[in-house]
Amino acid sequence: MDNTFELKKGKLVFEGDKILITDNAGYLKRSRLLSSSLLFLFGLFNLMNFVKHNDTHALTSGLLIGIVGLILILTALLMNTQSEIYLNDVKSIKISRIFFKEFLVIKIINNRPRQVTGIYNAERLEEYIKTMSFSQ
């Protein structure tokens, strides 16, 4: 059975005792960190506007935007971008469908899931995972 799967920007290869992933996960992590930190800074500027003008609308919007930005920064920092994962370190592998897009979620022993996006043939990958008897 063929163990190479095409992604939008890269490929996924199941090779012996490891999984090799070539995709743009590092770029996605950096862009999420940048956009989330900009959102957090915008929330801080709104809070500074509250201090300057005593505007309650600036307080509520600044707190809301700042907290959301901080949560997004934390989730981006926890994102795993490993390109080589050994099967000994894998807890489970499953395909998740969120908003009509398929994601391969590989849960690793260190509790940091690795998400692979842009899978072209998710049905074939799902059948391969079932035949290789990975725990789900």
C-alpha cells in the first residue's frame, strides 16, 4: 500500500518507524503569533485610551480584545511543528473535519498535538490509518 499522501503545500510520508511531514506549519505558527500579538497590542492601546479619556467603551473592548489576543498567543505557542515524528512517541492519529476541512491530528506523548492541514485524499489516508491499526 502506498504510504505517501499529498498535501496542499507538501507531503505526508509514513516511513517504517516514523512519520515525515513537509508542510508550512512553521510559517503558519509565526503568522498566528504575529497576528495574535497585534490583536493583543490593539487591546492594550484601547486600555490606554480608557486611562486617558475615562471611556467605559474603551475599557470593555480593550479587555475583551486583549484577553482574546492573549488566548490566541498561548494556543499558537502550544502548536507543534515537528517534521519528523517517531511512531513510539505517538498516542493516537485521527482525521478531524472542521468547517468542511480535513485535519490530521497526531497526538504525541508530550501532549502537544501536531495538526496537518490541506489533505487532498482524506478518505485514502483514513483507510491507511485503519489498516496500519494506529490507536484512535
